[in-house]
Amino acid sequence: MNVLLCSINTFKRLYDISAVEVGQHFYWQMGDFQVHAQVLITSWVVIAILLGSTILVVRNPQTIPNFGQNFFEYVLEFIRDVSKTQIGEEYGPWVPFIGTLFLFIFVSNWSGALLPWKIIQLPHGELAAPTNDINTTVALALLTSVAYFYAGISKKGLAYFGKYIQPTPILLPINILEDFTKPLSLSFRLFGNILADELVVVVLVSLVPLVVPIPVMFLGLFTSGIQALIFATLAAAYIGESMEGHH
């Protein structure tokens, strides 16, 4: 009985710790659920930018492409090259998924530096890039995990799980742990880099508000693009790995 009570108290303390929040957040109450409104608002803005720009460019394609059509065709070819390099000849069905990840993360990262989120006042907290929130990056990483499990199982069936005992059953715990660390590394890498970049800019603006933050902001735009490419490349690599069965 004492052991049971001790276990219950331990779980209760862990639950209390999980409720700790850093900073203030703005929530919407939807029935019995609380929705993180800051992330939803900024994510909707990013999605609207992507959908709006795509509709404007592709609604009237030209035989001689204009600048916008050329740009979108270049982006599509770039995403196809990344997918084919990492996945292989069966890359075709995965181009939309990899492209969506890359474009959403890229525009989200850049929105944190280019859009004046801070001028929009909320009852609690403030707006920032969607990828500045750990909920967004974890959701993207979990989607990637579901994608590479689906890719492997759809191609190999239940034989896919045989990889966990390769090359020897002794490595079973390590191989299982590897699949848990993939989404963790994806989410925390993206979240940490974007959060650190925005914090550096905020600190420099508060200390030296005119000239010094500008080069850092340009560097932040560059690293934001690199982070989007890294996430999309690793997602494609994980999908290709699950389909080919190599590590």
C-alpha cells in the first residue's frame, strides 16, 4: 500500500511539473479544451501566405513563364531534387509531403523576422513565429514519424519491424530507442535554433537599437532557411531509410 501511495504521489508531482509554463500564453476555450491561440493565429497567417501566393501564381500559367511562375517552378524542382536524393526512385508520392514541410517551416521561420508580430496586442503573451513554439515543432516531428512508419509498413508489411532485430536481437532496445530520438532531435533542433535567433535579436535591439541588430537579422534569415532545409532533408532521409531498410 505504501508503495502504491508513493507511486501515486510521484505521478502527481510529475503532472504538476508538466503544467508549469514559461511566460504568458493566450488561450481559446473550446468546450473542455484549451487551444493555444498564439500558435494558431500565426500558423493561419503562414498558411494564408502560402495558399494566397500559390493561387495568384498558378491560376493563370503562361507558356512563357513570368517571374512568379519561374520562382515556383524552381522551388518545385529543388524539393524534387531533395526528395529524390534522400528517398530514391520512389520519391514521387512523397514530394508533396516534403514540400509542405519545407515551405511551412521556411515561411514560419522568416515570418518571425520579417512580420511585425509585436505590434499586435493580445490579452496575454505576444505573437511570434509558429516554429518558436515547441508544440509546433513537436507536431511536425510526429508527422514525420508517422510518415516514415507508414512508408516502411506500406512497402514491407509486418516484415518492416524485422529491422529492430538487425543485425542482432541484442540491439533491439537501441533500435527502438532510435525511433523515439528521431522526433525529439527534429523538434528540439528546430525549436532551439529559432527561439535562440529571436532572443538574440530582441536582446541586441534593446541594447543597441539601430545598426548592430541588422547583420544579426540577416544572419537569422539565412539560418532560418537552413533549418527548414535540414528538417525537410532529414524527414526525406528517414522515409528513404524506412523504405530501403538501411541505417
